[in-house]
Amino acid sequence: MKTVKLGIAGLGHVGCGLIELVERQAELRLPGKVEIVGVSARSKSRNRPVDVSAYRWFDDAAELAADPEVDVFVELMGGSDGPAKVAVEEALKAGKQVVTANKALIAMHGQDLESLAQANDVDLMFEAAVAGGVPVVRVLRDSLTGVAIQRVSGILNGTCNYLTTEMLQTGRSYDEVLEEAQRLGYAEADPTLDVSGMDAAHKAAILASIAFTADLDFSKVSVKGVDTIELIDLNLADRLGLRIKLIAEGILSDDGVVCRVAPLAMPTDHPLARVDGALNTVRVEGDPLGAVTLTGPGAGPGPTASAVMGDISKLFSPTARSPFGRADHHVTRNFVAAEPAERSAFFLRVKLADRSGALASLTEALAAHGVSVDKLLQESADDSDVSPVAIVTHVCSRGDIDAASARVSALEASVGAPQVIPIDAAM
């Protein structure tokens, strides 16, 4: 029976979860035996749920990566630069197979690491970097090679999905639900990466690069989070038959690959609208497949550690295949910036002072830029004499709705900035 020897750098929740899996590997369906020969982390004395005293300790992760006894270097430290990047590069240069759960590292430096892996004839595996226990990287790279993919979209951040779900279902504010998410472990003490959309953007860029054989250029990814979404937005959208979700997507356009993350409003019968809580889901659309959706837990030590172990399992028989699944004969595409001229219907939420003529001035401002109203819903004024108004527009360009929104914002009756969210009606 073949034995694969691991060096594990990073002993947080996922690293400890992986060690627990190794210790109970007899229950798993691995094609051989896994052995840990060394570990590395910032602190040797920290209390952990697993005993690491039986393993060689390395203060320097790069030293562990280059150790002659290590067959597979497992990087679970996180961060796009610094020790994680140095250690992974060292492992690849030393001819080690590498498994990582580090989405930021792959999104920012994936192209260079891919070249380094291929130059040294080793594998770079990162299934756990995207959607935790949902095996979407392997499905895109291996299972769907016979599909001409046009779009990859999904909910790639469980924290944001939990926030919008709980706010709508319980009527609590963004701050209240975020505090609960932190208490439950769904959100970090500093949730900025999640709520800003950056975490989902890293994952979306990786998936788009694989799906479209594109040179990953994170600078072209458009990112907007849920930190501006208010409870009133979710409630009014719900009354109009819509759900607001943070959607990450990659789309193949005539000019190249458009990759973006932003809140979208979608009909309640849309497949992504029905995914609630901290789940992740990815929808792949292409010819001749049509569409397939994968859903499951996207974070946490268990799902992520299982994805890491899945990659390790593949390395019992390494193939040194391109990490992004590309070959010399493939057409290579470029990432391009999202075009503001995209056309769709939009969900528009405006707060108006409760005064005569306010609603008429709103519709006139929209009409001045060619934006027409399909549905309109007006709430009663609150204690501060402010009345929320929700509008579903007919299809128009992004440029027109942005210009109209700016005009609305300048109205004397307008209170605060309007909320503008594209509606994704595609099924």
C-alpha cells in the first residue's frame, strides 16, 4: 500500500480538522495511507483540539515545504502574500505536490504558481479554496470538459447569504444579524472580506479562469458587497416577488471573460433565490449540458478539510496536470472589465420625504433618462416622515439607470442614496 507523507502548514480550524481526518482515515475510502511528518503554525503552545506533539515542528513553513520527507505540502495559513506564498513557491520548486485552501493566494497569484508547478512537473490542487465541501473545481476542470460553458454563477459566501436570509426571515437589522453570525462562527471578528464581496470575488475569479480557460487577472474583477443592503430593501423586494442575494459570476462575452460580484435581485422561483442560510451553490450553464447546480456547505472545518483530503487522495497517483485544466491547444481568453452598458430590469429603492409631488418628481426623473416603471410599491411614511418606494423597471441599460439614480438622488424630496440592484431573471 502506497503511503503519502504530508507537511501541514497552518493549524487553525481547517488544519486541525485535517489532522482529525488523518487520524481516522481507516473510515475513509482513500487509495492508500496518509502520514503526517511535520507541521507548522505561528504558535507551538496554542491550545488545539488535536494533539500535534507527535509530529515534527517547524517554525518556518518554507522549511517544512522543502523538507525531503514531505511528499505533499498542505498550505492552510491563508493570505495572498507573505509566508503562504513563499512556502508554496518553495514546495513547488522542490518538486513537492501542493494542496491549498487559500483562495486569495490562487486568485492573486494562480497564473504564476501554475507556471511554477508545470515547470517542476508537480500538481497544484485547490478544491478547498472554492465552496468548501462542494466539489466544483474538480467538476469544472474534469467532469465538464465536454461542455462549452457560457456562464458560471452562484452564492459563494455563506456569511453574506446568512445575513440576507436572516434579515428577511426575522426582521432584524444588518448589524444585529452580523453580530449573531460572528457569535455562531459564520463570520470572522473582522468580517470585511466577506461582506465587501472580496471573498466571493476570489472564488469567482478562480472558477471563471477554469471554466473559460482564461488568464486570471483579478484586477478586472468588479466587486460589490452586501454592506449597503438594508432591511427595507429585502422587505420591499420580497413584496415584489424578488430575493436579493450576493451573486458571483463569470460570463463569456464577445470581448472576453467578465467576472463580477454584486447583489442581484431575482424572482423567488429562480434556483439561486431558493438557497438560504450559510449554504454555497454554483450553477454552470453551457452547451449541450443546459444547466447544472451544485449546493452544499461552503465553509467550516469539516467541509473544507474533507475537500483538502479529496485533493490529497488524487495525489496517490499524481498527473501533473495544469491546475486550471488548460492545455496548449486550448483557446486562451482574457478577463475584461464589466461593461456599464449591460441591459436588464432593475430593482430601485428610494426614500422620499412625505410631501406633495414627491412621487411625481421621482417618476419624472426616471423618465428623463428613458427608465420606465414596470411595478411600483410605496410604504407609508415612518416617524421621520420618510416614505420608502420600491420600483421594478422595464429593461434598460446600466448607464441609463445610473444616470437616473443620480438625478433621483439630487431631488429635494430624496432622502439618502437610492439602492440600485440588477434583476437576474435567467433560469
